[in-house]
Amino acid sequence: MSSVRVEGSPEHPELVFSDNFNVAVPFIDRHLDEGRADKVAIYTIEEEVTYRQLAQNVNKWGNALTDLSLTPGDRALMVVKDCPEFYYLFWGSIKAGIIPVPLNTLLRAKDFTFIIEDSGCRSVIYSPEFADEVEAALDQVATKPAHVSMVAGIGESAKTASAELSVISATAMSECFWLYSSGTTGEPKGVVHVHRDIVATCELYAVRVLGEIEDDIWFSVPKLFFAYGLGCGMTFPLWVGGSAVLDARRPTPETVTEIFRRFKPTVFAGVPTFYAAWLVDTDLKKEDVSSIRRCISGGEALPTDLQTQWRNLCDVPICDGIGSTEALHIYISNRIDDVRPLSSGKVVPGYELRVADDDGNEVPADEQGRLLLKGPSVTEQYWNNPEKTANTIVNGWLDSGDTYYRDGDNYFYYSGRNDDMLKVGGIWVSPFEIESALIEHPKVLEAAVVGRDDDKGLVKPEAFVVLKEGSDQSDALAAEIKEQCKNNLAPYKYPRWINFTEELPKTATGKIQRFKLR
């Protein structure tokens, strides 16, 4: 019996799981027993999926995967757009004991090549929209996975598969799914999550901080492929028996306004970059967002001016917070009745935070330090990367990589990254990766990339470039270099500004001093 209960106090809740616990049971099967069979679980532009249909398809797709000789513990990479089939693959895999690994659909072939080889996956399943990059990656790998298929291929097999699927026994601490997060060297790293982790984010953050309810309809601009969207677009509504709206299109102010006018979401998740773009859309009206009772922001710090502009449009404030792939979702958050400007908010109940110096000693209030965290959704390891695990997770404390300070009222304030990583549009970006793309241009000798605020206060990549021939400097060359980066990188990674310089600041050992460029 896969059951969970919450013990302890409201400030220090503790999740207690049954000995046999597979998270697919409370998130999928439970709803049929609780009378939600005919309730809509998923809305899209084209279709509606009830909880009964969801459960049947999860079973069918799980059986289709096992018919491919995938067995418990096998990894199945998913390069899948936001659609009901994402749910079927993800939960069908988990119920069958297979490890689903949703991947960033914006990655390029070289990233997919690394992940396919690093993960040791036995299956790659992808939407046709991403075929060019995925298939290019598959052509480059030394050993092709045993099974490669487009989503439609699994769907065809699922049509004739049984709608009954016995759940694979597991425990709350059994390996459940992975996510890949960008690394400081540009190579993604596999973050291993267990069955417990999904429940923790739903109960401790979505229910106890946001106050989500069964009547809620969720819509998330962040896609399902990364942690923020996985919660807001799937696991949170499923936990309470609510509904989610999925849109496979690239989110624009026009498409999101269309979603709101048609489906009237009550909970909205975005990133500051999108809020800024949406607020300048002259077609957006106050009545369009009147259905909202909660709206959240994560992925990057929320500028105060954006909150002010939003409140002129919507009666509900944006609840800003911070989370990570390693923690699966948000662990510091503002509350609807407690929004502190410039602050990420207070710790989510059930998590522990420390602001520490480089030796791990906690620093006093109002003093900056490294943000360390513990909690029931925090990963215990990176896949195939013991060095990264040992350096990042010490005595159970995860080094978030962020610099923070805590005030006397226990509100936390973001002060930047401990390393040189950037967060663009809510997604981590390695400066090394952009620099490598810049250096591929035949006229570029050296390059360094840092983050810079645009006119809306949002971080974007800025490049400092040393040319082989300084006399080649021109606006036309800058545009050419920028276009090359657009073609060779995920679209959100290209440098918005190109600055030509005669030299880059470096240490005595030759390491670029990006802090001086910042």
C-alpha cells in the first residue's frame, strides 16, 4: 500500500511513508478510488483527459515500455513536448520501475550526445519537433541505445496494450527519476531523485505554502522538462486532484493570454522574463487574469518594479521563491499574505537552511555567505559523478551555489552565484559553453561571458571578445558572431551584447577574472 502521512508540527512537518511505496499510486491510481474518474486532469487546445483516461493510458504506456524489454532500473530518456503523452510516459515508466529522464527540449545535439552516453540509457523517446537534434546526437554516440522511438511509435503500441499494470514494489527512498542540470564546465549532470521527493515538494510547498486546492487549474509557462515546470505543470495538480493546462507551443504573451481566456487558470507559474514580456502586451487586460488566486515566480530573482507593474494589473501578488533541480522545487518562498520586496521569502516548512562561510561555519544575520540546505526532496547524489557529489553534498547539506544573507526576521535575500553560472529565463547557463561557441568563430581569439541586467532588470549573457586582428572590430562582425552563437547554442543562451576588447583580465595563472568584467 503506497501511503504517506504528515507528522510533527506545522513549522517542522515530517513525511512518513509506508514500507512499500511507489509514487505512481497516490498520484495516478488513488484518484479513481476517490471519485475523480470523470474529472478532467489535463486540458489542451485539442483535447481533455479525465483521471480515468489518464490512469488507463499510464498503464497502457507502461506496458508498451515493458513490451520493449525495458526492465526496472533501465533509464528512458524523454525529449518530449508538453502534452498528455509526457504524463503517460513519465508515470507509466515509474509504475513499471523504469527510470524516466525528462530532458531540456532546447538542447543541441552535442548536449544530447553527452547525456545519452553519460546516462547509459536503454531508450530514447522524442517528439518529432526535436528530431533533428536528437537524431544527430544518436548518429554521434559510440553505442546507440537498445530502443529509439518517436512518441507516436510508443503510442501505437500502447493502443493495443493492456489497461491493467501491476505496480512495481519500491520504497520512498528507491530511485525514481532523473533530471539533468547544467554543469559549470558546460557538461550536464544527472540529478537522481527518489519517490519521496515528489511528495515532499507537493505537500510542503504547493499545499502548505501556496495553499493549493482540488479546484485549482494550473498553468505553467516553464515547461515540464525542468524541475520548476514538472511541479507546476504536473505533480502539484495531480497531488490534490486538480487540473493542469498544457500547451506545446512556445510561450508568448499572445499564446498565454489565449490560454487564460479559454481555460481560466487559477494558479499561474512564470519566470520574471516572461512576466516582463507579458506586461508590455497591449492586448492583455485586467479581466484576462481575474481567475488567478495564486501566481508564482522562480528561476531568477524578481525585480521589484515587475511586482509593482503586476499589481496594477492583478489583485494577487507574485509569490517569488527560489528552488533548484537538486532540491526538485522551491525551498524558500514568499507567501500570498507575506510578500517582502527584494526577498526570496522564508524557508519552506520541512527544509533547513544555513548561510555559511567557506569553512562551513554559519554566519550572523545580515552577513553574506553560501546558502546550504537540507530537506526531504534534496538529491543525495549526482549520477556517475562522485567528485561533484562529494564537493556539493557534505554531511547531508547541499551547497546551493548561491550567495545569500538572512535578515533578523528570517527573510532570505539573494546576492548572486558563488561560481560564474548565469540564470537566463530561469534556466542555468554555463559561461564556458557560450565562450566555446564564440571561439569557434575564425576571427575570435579569446572570449569571456558574464551576466548583465537588461533594461527590465533581467539577467542576459554579455560577451567580451578579443579578436585575432583588432582592426576587424565592427558592428557587422558583432552581429555575425551573435548569429553564429544563435545557430550553435540553445536559443536562450546567445550573448545579447558583444564587446570588443584588447585583453581579458586574468589571474597570474591565466584564469579569467569574470568578476572584474561584471
